[in-house]
Amino acid sequence: DSNFILELVFKREQWAAAVQIRQLAEEGAVEMVCPFPVGAEPFSYLSYRTMERSQFIESLRGKSRELDRSVEQGHGVQKIQDVVQYMENLTASEGEALSDEFGRLLRHARLLQVDAAVFLTARHFADTYQLTMKDALVLASICADLTRTAPNPPTPRSYFLSRDVRAFEKTISELRALNCVYQRSFEHALRAIAADLINP
């Protein structure tokens, strides 16, 4: 899931499961393989988030200047300035945390690349399953990697994790043919991995 890093950085609702999956990869218990959006989407998301926050901060600064000219409302200026400082510090810490998390991921995961063959397969998947080209490229790169790396017979089982159920649930047959099981959440994936490790 391209939100894997964001889940870790922002400690969202499935953060605990994401941490445990990362730990298993770092310990070498599982191999983590990530499609190309994992390297770009988190930074794009943070850039957009930073831009929105900067606009809000500028709005607060404008309000602060207005209040500063008012004898009756001047006491509110410091409160606004405290909020501005907090948000600026938060933006800086999020950027640093994202860079650290991405670097950590690169040490323990393989990032899949897109070549001409993967692109042609993606076009086929986009037409067949009515996927966006980004989602089709994700699926095609994963299928290509499974085809190249899977032993014969294809064991152990692989898991494809994405919370975008509307896009990928309809591609289950493609994944199943490569002994890969679709998982719709970090928590579901963690339970499946744990079960495989207990009963290989």
C-alpha cells in the first residue's frame, strides 16, 4: 500500500499493525516489496499538506496583525502566535520523520521498477479491470515480479496489501494465479502473515 509510510509517520488508525509488518521485514522474517508509488506519493502528499498549512498560517498571521492593532483584542495575539509556531514546528518534524521513514524502508524493502513490458501489461489491466493507469501499473509491476521470482511450485504464499478495495478487489483472480492473496488492511495482512509464520 502506498500509504504504508504515511501510516507510520502520522500514526494513523492501523499504525500498530504497520509497525509490526515493518519489524518482520527488518528481522528478515518476510520480504517486503513495494510498487513505485511508495517512493513518490508520500512526499507528494506531504507537499500538498504543507502548502495547505502554509496558507492557513498566513491567514492566522493576518488575523494576528489585525488583533495587534486593537486595544481590546490584543491579548489574543500571543495565542495565535503560539498556534503558528506549533504548526511550523509540526511541518518541519513531519518532513524529517517522512525522510527518516523512507530511508528506513529502503534498507529493508525492494522497490519495483516499471519497464516497457510492465507498461504494456498495465494497459491491458487498465482496460480489463477499469483501473486508473497508476493502479494498473502497480498491479502489473507486482505480477511481473511474482512471475520472475516465484519458485515452482509457488510457495510460500505472497500477499498484496492495498486499502483501495474498489480498485483491487476485482483483480483477485490475477493475484491468485500467482499464489498471491489480496489483503484490504494492514491488520488483515498482519494476521495472515503471522499465521503463515506459525504454520509454514
